[in-house]
Amino acid sequence: MFRTTSGAQPTLKSVLQTNSTYYQPMIEKCDITISKWTIDASVPFNATNSTYFHPMIDAICSMGLGYKGPNYYRVRGHLLNKWVEDVKKLVNDFRSIWRKIGSLMADGWTDYSRRTLINFLIYCPKKNCLHKVS
């Protein structure tokens, strides 16, 4: 059966667009759920500007329905240790560059309690890295 008018049925493209009116209630529900969690957990609103925020959302979506996030102990234990190891590997990759063309920088200051804090930074053309705080 053929359509009689061009606007009788929405196009496939308009149905699949996330901005369509069909998806607006679902988008609103997701946004409210994320904001409730953010507020309940006292997560700073600026966390949504993190480079890891949208990849996190994409990873959760790719798991499909029924995915349960990691619990408190897994996040503070295994996953934190895994993140620390990843950062150590990243810093070790930079070490060979630092030896050739890196510059050591120190930034010292005193807080309101007159405690001294010194940040040691290493500058190299590839990336800056805060190496040690003492």
C-alpha cells in the first residue's frame, strides 16, 4: 500500500534521531537519574565536564539492561589499584623523554596555616606531569 501524502509517516531518520520527540521522555528520565545520583553522592557538577564522563555513559549503554555497577569495595580496591597501575605505566612512558628533553620545575607556596607545600613538575613537549608533592 502506498502513502497518499508525504507527511503521513515519519522518516526513519527522524525516528532514530535522539532529538526527536519520541526520545525526549527517555532522555529526560536518564538525565534526571544521573542528576539525582550526582546530587545524592555529592559529586561536583563539574564532574560532567570530565573527559571520562561520556565514555562512562557509552560503556554502561553498551552493557545493555541489567548491568550492575561496581560496589564500594571494588571501586576503592581492585579498580583503584588498576587505575594506579595504569598511571604508573603512563608516567614510565614519559621517563625516557624526560631524560632527553625534560625540565624539572618546582613551585613552592605556603598555605594559611603557614605550612609549606612544594610541587615538583616535569615539563616536556609531549605532556606536563605533576610528579611529586611534598
